[in-house]
Amino acid sequence: MILEYKDSMRRFIRYMNKDVYGSSGIKHQRLVMVPVIEGLFGGKVPHYHCCLGVDSDKYDGLEASVKNAWSKVPFSGYEVKVEPYRDSGWLTYINKFSQNPNQITVDWGNANLGMKS
């Protein structure tokens, strides 16, 4: 099941890159993305929280792009919130389970920290 969720996130990122950056975003992930999966344990509903960064000139229309891309992937769910983050409180919230080494949290296979080699 975890692989299915990660595949959904991979597809979401591909749709987002294409929508936000056009055809140049298809081959190379340009979005800064830190997806965190929550709810895999303890009988909760699995879901993602994401830190998503785009170039400032791409911010207008971002919420519509997120909702559109998310609606196209399996395991997407219906609750989508897009909020600008301005403090560490939100980052602490989405990483609240990361201190437990027995739980999968950050989806590193789909993460892009925006660092260029």
C-alpha cells in the first residue's frame, strides 16, 4: 500500500511540474517538494502533507494547479488545503512523527530540495 501512495505522489508531482512549468517541467522536477506521509500506523487514514515551493512568478494559480493535479491521481482523497507557510510551526506539525525511527514519514524518493549539483 505504501508503494501505491508513493506512486500517487510521483504522479502528482509530474502533473504539477507540467502544469506550473509546462513541457520543461516534465523531464526534470523543478518544484521544491517535501512530501510527508502520515497515518500509515495506528488505524488512521493515510494521507500526505507537502511543503511545495515554486518560483515567485508561478505562485498565482498554484492552488488551482494543486487541486487539479491531486484530483487526477489514485489515493488522492478530497481534502486539499493550500496555505502559504510563514513560520516553523507548520513544518513542525507535518514532521511530528519523524522522531520515531520505526515510522515512515518523509517520502524521500519523491522529495526535491531544489539543490542543484
